[in-house]
Amino acid sequence: MSAAPPVLHGHFESGNVYKVALMFALSGERFAYRHVDLFAGATRAPDFLRLNRYGEVPLLEDGALTVSQSGAILAHLAAKFGRFGGRGESERLRVLEWLLWDNHRLTANVGTMRFFRRFAKPEPGNLDVFKTRGLVALTRLETHLGENRFLVGEPTIADISCCAYVFWLDQAGLDPAAYPNIQAWLGRIAALPGFKPAAELVPTA
């Protein structure tokens, strides 16, 4: 009898949840899904906080192990599946660099722009700092991808992490056509076996 698949707790509007779901899809591995209603305060419920002290999605239950934060989950799954983690210590360190940079610079700003534009309706000017930092991050990514097909050698969790919110640039109020190298990279990711867009991987309920 096969073991029960890991359970991904998430919400369909979260790019961080999509990162984890995409890792499963590209790895050809099964996962179960549990919808967490962010807008009804489900991440603040005591039962959820007992599983995830941060009160955020994604959360992965993998047997007796629980892991939160998308970068940590991706690293866990790369080790578990033996895929997309980088070849050798040098590549693994480069992958880790990209994961941390994504969290601090790319997702932190582009993802926040998308959130405010879609859900929070901020006052004019409130997005300026996120836009300035997001544009810097996108320029760095565009430059790197002008010389590299993927972020670290062959496809890795660095690509899986960094691509999620970049697929939604238009939802952040940014012009995808301004970044041709990024668009070509997204096309290469979309051509990988097992790839599916977020709408096909993360249920709405």
C-alpha cells in the first residue's frame, strides 16, 4: 500500500502556493490539496497556527513533517525527489542564493504590487516603493536571462520559485513585453514536461 501523498495547504491567488504545486507537477509527483480561505481569516485560526506558526500559506504536511515558507518547501521537495536542486555543491549554493533573493527582492515587491492592485486598493503613491524595487529586481532578472537559459544551469527550484509571480506581471500593473528575455525564459519553463499553469494546479476551493 502506497503512502498517502503530501498535503499542500494553500489558496489559488497565492503565487507562493503555485511554486510548490508546480514543483510537484514538474517532478511528476502526487499531492493532495487543502484550500485555506485567506480572506475569511483561516490562517489565523488556532488549528492552522498549530501547524504553521507564521499563519501563512503555503504549508506542506509530508507525513509527520510540516514545512512552511515556499523556499524551504521547495528545498525539501528537491531533496526528497532528487530533482531540481542543482548539481553539486556550487550549484546548490547558487540555487539557494536565488531562493533568498526571490523572497527578498522579487516576490516581496512584484507579489506585493499584485496583491495591492487586486485586493487592497491602495491610495495613489502607496505602491511607489514596491514598484521601484520590483523594477530593479526585474531588470536584474532580465539581464541574467539574456546570458542564461535558466537561472542555474539546467532547470532548478530557483526557476520554479522566481517564475510564479512573473507569470502574473500584468496583474501587478507591469508590461510583460518590456522583458523579452524573461518572457523567453517563461516559455522555456512552460515547455518543461509536466508544466501546468496555476489555474490547472491550484483549485479555487
